[in-house]
Amino acid sequence: MPKIIVFLGPSLDVLAAEQILSAEYRPPAKRGDLIAAARDGAAIIGLIDGVFHQESAVAHREILAAVKGGIRVIGSSSMGALRAAEMDTLGMVGIGEIYRMYKSGELIADDEVALVFDPVSGISLSEPLINIRFTLKKAMAAGIIDAAVHDALLVSARSLFYPKRTYPAIVAGSGNSVDSVTRERFLGWVDTHSCDQKRDDAVEALEFIRDISCGETES
């Protein structure tokens, strides 16, 4: 089995990840961490979560150095999706819907995937904008909100600084655009029906790495 190192944080908890893929899991990547993983003998690197503003982010040049060194670098979900969309023509592999949306230009800003989380537990303390987008679409499809409310809530979400993005804050920020009955209905629904596209993409990436690593073992 090739050595696999995966940088993972709030997108998916490690216990769930280990049920999918046996790997060495490290915290969200910061600048220099991929170089360290390469030095530690990684044959496959999964870049899912990475820091944005807390410390310097993963540099393009270290990803390129890993790829040139024969390491398979897979990106998905969060920082990994963003970097893969920028570097897939240079050998990095992107997985998941968020990667595809960045690649197509549907998503542009880094803050689509940014959030704040507890560094000890890894629990998310805010909602990433990309998950909010998917949740609002699902709520509209379910008849919980209409198109006008969808647009008002999305405008509110986008106006908030990413650490402040929670569903109660988004609803509060919509002002008179959303009536009180719709507010309560949406907040009650979202507790159990919100989307987590970042988690879904992280799972897809780990399954992809599992499959290619098995193939390399067999060969």
C-alpha cells in the first residue's frame, strides 16, 4: 500500500474518514506542509482542508514540486478544490462538485469554502457559503422558501464576513425581505435538512484515493 497523507479538518471528521480510507490524517494544511509530507515519503497526498487567513496558505509551488516529484496530489472540498481548479492542468487531480464549480468559473472567491472552526474539536462554527447555496436551492425545491426569499437570503449570506455566516445571522440580515412566518419555517427546516457539499466532496475524494491506491497495490 502506498503511503497516503491526507490534510483534513472541518469538512469531515477523522473517524468517519478512517472508515473510508486508511491513511495518515493531518490537520488542515498550511504553507510548507505539502513539502513536509513529500519528505515524509507520501506517494499520494489528499488536500481537502487548508488554512486561509490564520496562517499562510498552501503555495502553488509546493503542490507543483510534489507533482513533479511523482506524488499524486488530489484536491477536493475546500482549499483542495480551490487549488485543484488552479492546477489541474499541471498534474493535480480535482474531485467533487465544488472543484467542478471553481473550474467552470461558477465559483470564484476563496470565501465560498471558508469557515471558522474549533481547532481542538474541529467542529465548524460558521457555515461556508457554498453549503448555504446548496441549502437554499434545496429549500426552494422543497417549497420552504420561494425564489424571492432564496435571493434575499443569498444576498444576506454574501454580505456577511465568512466567520459570521450562520443561518440565524443570515435570516436576521435579510431584514424586511423575509416575513416572520417564512423565517421561522426556514430555520426550523434547516436544522435537519441543511446541505453539506464540502462533506460530500471530501467523501468522494477519499473514495477516489482508496480506489487508486488499491489499483497501485495490485499492480
